[in-house]
Amino acid sequence: MLPKRSWRDLPSALAALIAQEFGLPLEPEALGDHPALAWRRSGLMAITGRSEGKPLIAPVALTTLADSALSLLETVSGRNSGIACGAQLLGARARMMGLRRGGAVSANGSCRILQCGDGHIALNLPRADDWDLIPAFLDGDGAGNWDEVARSVITRPSEILVDRAGMLGLACAAVAPSLETAPFHVAHSRAGEFPGRQGRERPVVVDLSVLWAGPLAGALLASCGAQVVKVQSIGRPDGALKGHAGFYSSLNGGKAERWIDFTSDTGRAELRALIDGADIVIESSRPRALRQLGIEAEEVAAKGATWVSITAHGRYGIEAHRIGFGDDAAMSGGLGQAMAAVWNEPLFAGDAIADPLTGILAALLAWSGWMTGGGGLISLALADVVRFACRYGATDIKQAREWQRLAEADGAPLYPF
């Protein structure tokens, strides 16, 4: 089912959420380019659609959410980030890496939309050792290649597949419809008992996150004047270091860097001291990972910091144990269903789109939390951010097809990257 709200309503909805949660009287900024035009100008249209077909638009307001969040970040920080628009960030990696559209195969090749017994799943295997777990995932089947995996899952229920993947630490999500949900959740400390940091002109940020969403949030905070320290685990550094060097630098080049041995008492004490001195902490691990180091996000927030937790599906309950990446989380958030409603089958749209969307929003929330005194734990799930965005866009198939014609006729240059 297509979203029911016009894309034009999204900026006001986002501004209202920020105002309600943080008490900031924000007015929505200019809408930016039409979502279809922004989709093409960001380079996302070139990587959306079947490999043998024409480039396609996504009929939802993903670029509008990116543009609105970046604009509001510049408003609350009082700084110009130097970035033309939020939509520019959504397509930057794909253009740097020369990625191509693959329809039911993600642009980076690691994720596939597969038919199962009651619909479709998105299975993401970006790490070499993920394939070692496929025999356990499929009861001994599908160990060799994607074709074998596809044959094995075709009769199995999505719920069983997703649950088993979660137990094994594989990224798998049902291709689900968009739901009515908030894109973030905030838990505040006890009625202001612990005041936030005061007196600093710019926040001190400790960035514990890896890959894309969290590091992008830290990069955006740095571009708006924050002092950001990226913490690297000596034993398990950011996996993005093994990827495209230019893209990694775009996310982390403007930050100070500290390498810490999390397995040693000295290293854990160093990590604790950094966190204790931070105004904002960004992390993207499952909650139990930091608890094993003796760090409780709730306790840090209760002492006045703004803690930003980025997960695939949620911080609490059974979802806290699931892993996920930008492409599979977007399918869980409704993007595949929105594509199917217009293009007759679930397709990937963009490049791991949940990651940059969540990163931009996380930066806005982090600065808003610090600006209003700190003392909050802000939780964002990649899937929830996409669910929120998928409620806004083209309101019917006719309008979506008009978006496609608008994008195809556009001759403006692509955004810089």
C-alpha cells in the first residue's frame, strides 16, 4: 500500500516531533527539490530498478526527510554544514564506488530479496563468515551460492526465517508494509535530577559507532562545529576501514581519533573517562556489547549526557538482539512494499538507504538533546526511520508514475559529492 500523506507534509511533521520532544520552537524550512527530482539529482535513480530495465524513482519522500533533517540541524546549531542538501548524502557512496542497480539485488551486491513461503525476505550477507552460517540457517541447505539459498527459502515462512537468522546473527528481515511509527524514541533522566553539561559553546562528542549511520551523524556534528572524537577498538576496528578509502574519510576525516584496547583494564578506564567527559555519545552496537565493558547507556544519560543509540530494529526487547544493515532494514521499514505497489515487485531503492537517512536524523536529535540540557537516551532504529519516511510520498500510483516522468525529463546536473 502506498503512503497516504503528501510528501509536502513531512517537514512540518518532523519539526513538530522535534518541538514536542525537546521544546524547540522550530518552523519547517524550505522543502528543497521535489522528491523525484532529488532522487535523480542525488544519483539514486541510477541505482534503483532492475539491472536490465530503466532507472526508477522511489515513490516515497526519503529525500525530503534527509533535506528536512539537515536543514533543521543547521537551524538548531546555528551553523552552515557546507552540504548542499540532505539528499546529496544519500547517493554519495554509490557514486564514489560506481555502484549499479540490481533490482532484487542491492546496489552493493550483499543483500537479496528472496521469495519465501508467505511473501519475501531480505537476506544480507556482507561479511565473509556469514556464508559459514547458511547451513545452520537452512538446515544444511543453500551452502553454495545465492541460487541454492533462494531454492531453499521459497517454501519456508518468513517469521521462522527471520527468527532463526536473528539467533545466528545474520541480517534478515521480512519485506513488510509501512506502519504508523515514530522515527525515534527518547528516554529522559529522572525529572532533571542530574543537570546537563553547561557552559560549552560547542558539544564534545564521543563517536563509538561504526560503518555508516553513526559515523555520518558524527561527521555532520563536526561540520556544525562540534568537537568529535572517534574511538576505535584495537581488537575490532570499524569495518568500514576495509572499504572505500574516500568514503571512509568523508565520514571520519574531520574527527580526532583514539585507539583503545577494550580488553584491558587500562583501556576500559580510558574509554570510561572519555565517555564521562562527553556531552554526546553516539554508538551503533547492540546494548549488551557495551554492558560487557561495564558501560550502561542509561547511567551515562542520567548524569547529563545525550546518548544516541542506533540499532537496526530497536534497542529493547527481542529486537535488540537482531542485527541489520541499511538495505535489509529498509525492506523491513516498508520500502520494498512501496516499490512493489508501483513497479509490481519489491525492489531495492538507493544504496543501503536506511543508513544515511538515520545518520542525518541522529545528528539533528543529538544536537537538539545537547542544546536543551542533555540527560536523554535517544534511540533510533534504521527500520523505524524508513517506516516514518514511507508514510509520506506519492499518494497513489498515478501520482507515482507522474513522478517517474518528471524525473526522466529532468536535465539538471547531479548534486556534488
